[in-house]
Amino acid sequence: MSAEGETETRERFRWWLEIPTRWMDNDVYGHVNNVQYYSYFDTAVNTHLIREAGLDIHNSPVVGLVVETRCQFKKSLVFPDRIDAGIRVDRLGRSSVTYATALFREGDDEIAALGHFVHVYVDRATQTPVPIPEQMRAEMEKLRLE
């Protein structure tokens, strides 16, 4: 999350994915249900890992498990909005990474939701923590603020 008093803006996020909302994302109150926001965060982070960092979701011997998530809801999203989902790396440890995630309505500079997402990397077979693979670590480094 941002430092005390720091405002989150689009410029503070390093990688973007456009995500369309779906009819089924809306709840009976007429806006995207809160659980969908977590799905959007997960989709953005894992799409980055697959496209940019070489994650093979079926065969990679090392995988990231989500151990912590948080969301601050700022503004409602509704179907048929298109979402700009941004991510950055706030902390990169030996076997864990902490992402800041953000959702913006397409074309809107006001943040709709701010998230916190932690992966711990484990050996797929033993489920014990292991160092983040170098190719993934290199891509994660690119997502850090200077």
C-alpha cells in the first residue's frame, strides 16, 4: 500500500491488463459484487506471471500461493464497465512478493479499488517455501517503483 498520506494514481502502477466486467459480476444491488474485485486482482497478477514471467500453470515446479489479500473499495464498478487493472511490486523477498493492485474504470483517473496481494513461492510437490525463480524475480523487479 502507499505510504502514509500518499495518493494512489495510475502512474504508480507498472503493468496493466484490461478486464471486461460480465453480467454475472453484478449483484442484486446493481454493482459489481465485492468478491469479484479479488478475482480481478488475481487475474491481473497471474496473467502477468504467465505472459511475462514464464509461469506454466500446469507444469512449473515452483508456484505462488496466495497467503494474504486486502481490498479498499473506493468507487463502485458496474457491468458493462471495462476495468484497467494495474499492478506493482511493493516488496520482494526471498520466497514472497507483495503486490499493490488497483482497479480503475476504463478512462477514469479515480481509483475504484486498491488491493494488497501476497504470494509465497513453494515447491509444487512438497508445498514448502522456496526462492522465487530467477526469471520471475527479474520480471517482478521491473514492477517496483524507483
